Amino acid sequence: MGGLTCGTFSTAGAWHGRSPLRYDRAGSGHLYYGMSDAHAPMIPASGFHPDRRRFLRRAAATVAALAPIGAAWGRAAEERSLAFVHTHTGETLSTVYFQGGSYRPPELERVNHLLRDFRTGDVHPIDPSLLDILFELRTLMDQDRPFEVISGYRSPKTNAFLRRVSSGVAEHSLHMAGRAIDVRMSGYPTRRMRELALGMQRGGVGFYPTSDFVHLDNGRVRWW
């Protein structure tokens, strides 16, 4: 970071409804997917690089331009739905996971199963706030197509294996807590998805253009 003093945005003002999980919205004590805290490209508290200023202005302008679509988040908050297709297992799921002011446990269990560690078969609860990030993002995208899932929950065993064969996996990845997901959407520009996710400021956003997917998590607001 070249000696810049770094800070993070507050992520207060989260989501509504009851969640079967408790979680640290600030993400303290966790490393995030792909990097260590020491090398994370966090948002500096002062001295923005001009390129970063321009990028954030573009992201903010994008979200502002889609305000009428984003307003649908409030109208649709009483019923939240998602659709997935898993790129490794071929499984698909369409679900209304939130309805009538609360999360629906049977539907959350279906999501947990689809987003399981496909290598080991281990199932772990997916944080409902991560689903809300996906729902809000799909609303901004104005799409009803399914998210293509590259990676959901990742067991400690799988994470350790991936760390041995790759340099881009964090020791304490939020994937292991059910708080991160890697996705794309067929026919939708992944770079555009990234810009919208950054404008939401709901957590971490990673962009992998070569592999064509976006990493999303509900940790601290940051990007790479």
C-alpha cells in the first residue's frame, strides 16, 4: 500500500429479518479469500490514488443510475428469492428463502446442501446475509437468471488442500464459515457485476477476470 494509512467503511445498517446464525458483520479476526490482512487492498482513509477515486465514482454513479431498480429491494424485501446452478455438480435450485418477514429454514437447508463442499460432501450453514447480498445484487443487475456457483462452502480439509496447490487461498477463508461465494452469471458481464457489488458496499468483492467470476463475502468492505 506504499505507506498509506488504511481504514475500512462501516457496514452498519445491515439486513432485516431473523437469521439462524450469529455473525461478526465487521469480519474482525478473519482473513478473507485470496489474501492476508497484511497485503489486503483496503480502502485508504486518506490520500486516495486518483485511479481509485475515479473507480469509486464510477461505481457510485452506476448504483445511482440504477436507483429505480434498487428501490425494488425495499419492495421485494418481504419475499426474497434466488436461483443457482452449480458449475461442478450440475445441480440447480430456485428458492424463496425469505417470506413474510422471516427466513424459511427448510429453504435455507436446501441452499446449504447445494452450496456444500462438493469435494468432501460436507454441509455447513450458509449465512443468510450472504444470500441477501446476492439478492440485492441480482436486483441491481435486473436479472432473473441463476447465479453460476464456482465455490460456496469450503471445508477445512479442502481449504488446506487448495492452499497447498495454490497461492490464492487464505488460511482463514470466509468460505469455511459459510460467509463467501464465488459466482458468475451466464450472459452478464462479470466486470459489470463487480462494479455493482462494489457500489453496494456490503462486504468483500474480488474480481478474477481470467477465471471469469466474482468473489463476494459479508466481511469488511474491501476489494481486490
